[in-house]
Amino acid sequence: MKYPDFFNIIETITLQDELSDFLGTFENGIVEFSYLDIVKSAGHSCPTVAGAYLMAQAGLKALYNDVLPKRGEIFVSFKEDSLDGVAGIIANVFTQITGATQQIGFKGIGGKFIRHDLMKFNDNISSSVKLQRLDTGKIVEVIYNPNIINSNTLQSQLMEKILKETATHDDKILFGKIWQERVAEIFQNKEKVITIR
């Protein structure tokens, strides 16, 4: 399987998952997610998937500081409805990383390890996403703004040709290359596109 080289240098996200520990899935419940893991699940790499990954990464660091985040013990809120824009895509990334779901998640064992009812849409927030620790109640909000990273001027032209089925094979290859270059630039400028409050 071939993919852009920059996927391999993106910082991973490590959490401790009590359910994984309980069921003997990962030693001590330590689970690590790479950007490649998320891309495989999403089926593609784009500014939205990259942004969701970066928001989760930055938000968890701010929420837990130097302690490993507790997967399954984080409440995630979005201001949009799940069907609005790219909210569902972002939510899926957060579900994969944090374990939080709105209704379809794990129902628990003996009242523990419950993963459903840990996600809310249409919340009264002004940020992109709000994260809250269940143990301490600590809250952080994250804002993602990819618009400061400009697209290559060829991107829209090539996309139009592809959608109209007039693009050559080389056009399609170039479009993909340009698209992923912007994603890479977003990761390179994560301090500019991500704000924590």
C-alpha cells in the first residue's frame, strides 16, 4: 500500500483504554493512533480529516497535560448538527480516537466502559469542538481554521476537469499530489490552524 511519505512523520496520539486493558486487547490498555490509521478508516486524506486529527491531538494534550488521555472517558461536543457540512466526518474521527459516540457506542459491562451518550451535536458553543473529562470535569475548546493555508491555484481547475471527465491521467495524478501537499502544509503549520481555549 502506497501513500504520501508525510503520513509517517505525523505525531501519533496515544491513550489509555480501560476496556482494552480489561479485555486483554492491548497491554495496560495503551493504544496508539497514527494519521494513517485515521485515513484508512475515513478512506481519504483531506483538510477536514487532518483538522479532526489535529483537533483531537491538541485538545487531548490540553485536557490531560502530561497524563495519558483516558479513552472512553471524554465527552465530545459539536456546535453543528451531525448532518451539517463535514460535522459527521469530524465526529467519526473523534469517535475512533476517543471512543465517544452519541447512540451507537458500546453499552458497557457491569455499568463500566460505556461509550454511548458521550457525544453531542447542536451544542451551544462557538468553537469547532469541545472536550470534557468525565473524571475531573475539565473542559477545553478547540478551533480549527484551515483557510489560512491557501490552495494551489491549479487545484480547482484540475478538480473541475476530473468531475467533467475531461482530465488526463497526468491531470489526475497532479491533482492528488497538489491536494496532499496542502494537507501536509496544514500539518506543518498546526500551531497556526489550531487554537485552544
